Amino acid sequence: MDIFHLDAKQNTPFVHFDAQLGVMEMKGRSTPENSVEFYSPILDWLDHYCKNPAEQTVVNVRYEYFNTSSSKCILDVFKKFSKLHKEGKTVKVNWYYEEEDEDMQEAGEDYSDILGIPFDILEIPE
């Protein structure tokens, strides 16, 4: 349960969650044929993590692109972190977007607003 890892593929992102360090990372493209199937093991792992989280959870997100069905699943992932935040745990979300990618910038802002968790929206220079 300490580490959850998925290598990036053509249609799925790199995912690396480390329970001991409390560092969660997702990056790349998310356009799987079945988003629910892809994200289910991630959500299951997070359910276990939330029972005994690290002192601080840092979430680093750097999506290049995600489709509509992935956006709902990504929201479900963030709901797990929102729950920790509401329980008084320290949760820091770093949302990275490429310079001039206003859609990805706005997506991070929207998730932050929906969930009530402060996101650090960070531009990556090209």
C-alpha cells in the first residue's frame, strides 16, 4: 500500500503516489477508452490512504490534456483530497500548466473552486 505507480502510456497519465512521503503525482495525457476503469484502482488506493494519511499530503498535477470523461474521474480523485482537507489535514495541491494553456489553467481554478481546496496554480514556461 505504500506506493501506487502507473507508467504513462499513449492515452493514460503517469501516476505515482507515495503514502509514506505523502506525495501524489499525476502528469501527462488522460484519454483512456474507459476512464472509470482506469481511475478505479487509483480511487481505491486513495480510500486506503485516507484512513492513515501522511502528516502533509502534497499533490502535484501536470496534465497536458484530459478528455471530458477523465475530468469527472479527476474530480473524484480530488474529492478524496478535499475530504482530508475538511478533516483538518494539511493538503497542498500544485496544479501546473504550460504557458499560454489557458484551458488547463482554468481547469485547475475550477477544481479549486468546486472543492474548496486552495490550489497553487503554477505556470511552466515553455
